[in-house]
Amino acid sequence: DGETHPVPAGAARTADSPFVRACRRRPVPHTPVWFMRQAGRSLPEYREIRANVAMLESCRRPELVAEITLQPVRRHKVDAAILFSDIVVPVAAAGVDLDIVPGTGPVVGEPVRTRADVERIRPITVDDVRYVDEAVRLLVAELGETPLIGFAGAPFTLASYLVEGGPSRTHAKTKALMYGDPELWHALCARLAEVTLAFLRVQVAAGVSAVQLFDSWAGTLSEADYRRYVQPHSAKVLAGLADAGVPRIHFGVGTAELLPAMGEAGADVVGVDWRTPLDVATKRIGPDRAVQGNLDPCVLFAPWPVVEAEVRRILDEGQVAPGHVFNLGHGVLPETDPDVLTRVVALVHEVSARPAH
Ligand code: CP3
């Protein structure tokens, strides 16, 4: 609990915000809402500012990062900002040759196959990611009482990109390494956990109010394999932040069977996709953690009455959770009409408004 640890100076100002309060399972004036991938191609102002800058390059320019991060906050009045970056940014800083290809995602020059490949992933310090430290400081100064969420990729999801060499539907090469050479697998994940933890600690020291650990593709595993091959590494990252004084959100897609295990990895908030209703998710996760989610991003393409009914259902089901942060079940799709997102924020605030606590 946040009260048993010193809150970092940067995060102190936001400790009473609806977002941080919900993460801490405290009463809130209204259910807080933000959207994964709220910064990005759904916004014309983003497409304009990114027109001549490559994705990875844009993540390394603090002023640009700050501007892109603020765009959805200004437009939608969401309850939290999320740092504009990507899960592969710290891996690139650790020396891995990779790029983010438009329309595809991260592509790795030489996929990881051997112990020597793992050894080449260097541990990172703040000096390797100065631009992130700077961007967070700029943002914290701009955002005032609006919390900034820092984030990183979890070892499994990062390993998947590194082993496959790019996005994958089956994660076949990743699983082949995991089952075929568990020792190498654990060495790879241990190194990635180190990089991820260092990257998150840089963000915490610079003033983020919460962190989200994205294990987007963990849902491809059975619970038993998740517990055996993945959870110990994610747990190491989350435990390494236990004294940081900021809530830890842990998220994946298709994780209905993994929700308890992902909570037990050391999360304060468990992200839930649209496949599991929040009341069911809460029963699985237990009373000691808040939940985040879980509108299907595709519902945003439906007529407004359908969107409204879904938002109301989710708020209703979220009431049994000890804390609820409204979000999508995965990221905003690029084709989304941003005006619908703005309307969803207003609706969440209106429907969930509670008398002074
Ligand atoms: O607003 C936010 O949520 C913050 C920004 C953010 C990005 N990537 C920016 C981005 C965050 C939180 C991420 C995390 C990320 N990156 C994840 C985990 C979240 C998830 O979606 O499950 C993953 C798996 C990645 C890897 C990645 N990077 C993918 C799959 C893609 C999409 C490829 C494409 O072009 O469709 C990227 C590129 C990327 N990261 C973009 C953005 C805005 C699109 C690139 C662009 O705008 O040119």
C-alpha cells in the first residue's frame, strides 16, 4: 500500500487524483478513465507532428515526446497521461539492433538464438535513456495534478519480439526456445527483466505517478507454462518497484486464465481485456487488487447507443471491484474516431459521479 512507503516527490502531487486513488482501492469522486494507445494515429494532430519523424527517433526527442503525450490529455480530458514511447525503446538502448516499421511493429535485425546473443543485451543505466528522463521531467512539470503513467514491456512480450524477429501470431519460435532450451530462455528473460526494471526506475525517479508493465502476448500461454516460464521474471520487475511508492499495473491480452497469476506476480492493478467481464475478473483476482478495463476497442466503431450501453455495463460490472480504472481492453485502433473517445470520457465521468467522499 502507498501509505507504507514514501511517495516520490514527483508523484506526491497526484497521490489524491482519482486515477491513483482507484489504483489504491480508495474511494473516488468518479471512475477515472484513460486509453491504452491514446496517443497515436487516431489523432490528426499526432499524424501531423509525426509526418517526417521515424517512430524510434520520435521517442528520443523529449519535447516531441512531451507534446505527443499531452495531445490526448488536452483533447479527451482523460484522467491520466501515458508516456509516449514504445516497449522496444529500452531494448534498443541496451544495444539490440531493431526498428519499428510502420504498419508492422518492431523488427529485430538479428533475432536472439544463442547465449552470446543474450550477453549482447547490455544492462542499461539512466545515461542510456537520458531522453526518457528528460521527457518525464518536462511532462510532470506540465501536467500538474494529472498523473503520468510510465511503462515498459514485460520479459515474455519483449522476448517474443527478440526471438521471432518481429510480430508473430503463434509465437512458435519463442515457444520452441522456451520449451527446447529452458536455461537459455531463463537467461534471456532474466536479462530483459533487468533492462525493464532499470527503465521503469528511471521513469519513477523522474516523477511518473504509476507504471504499467505490458505483457501483451502472455495470453498465448497456459497458466502452468506462464507460472513456470514467465511469472518469476515479471515478478522480479514488479518486486523491484515495491519500494517505489507508485501503483503497478500489469496488463495482457487473452489472459482470462492468467488473471490470478498476473495479480500474484506483484501487481496493484490487473488489466483485463474485453473477453472477461470485470465482475468475473474481480472474483478471480481477489479483493487485494484493482482492475483496469475493459471496453472492446472495436465497439468504438458501433453506433453511439451501442457504445453507451457497453460503457454503462462495464461501469456497472466494475462496481464490485475494490478499485476500477476505466480503459479499453487493448489499445485504440488507428481508425478510431477521436470524438467518440472524447464522448466516452465524458460519459464515464457523468455516469460514475459520486457524492463527495
Ligand atoms: O498512448 C500510448 O499508449 C503510449 C504509447 C505506446 C506505444 N507503444 C506507441 C506506439 C505504448 C504504450 C506502446 C506499447 C507497445 N508497443 C506494446 C504493448 C501494448 C500493446 O499494444 O499491446 C506493444 C506490443 C508494442 C509493439 C508495437 N509498437 C506495435 C505492435 C506497434 C504497432 C505497429 C503499427 O504500426 O501498427 C508499435 C508501433 C507504435 N508504438 C506506434 C505507436 C503510436 C505506431 C507507430 C506510428 O505511429 O508510426
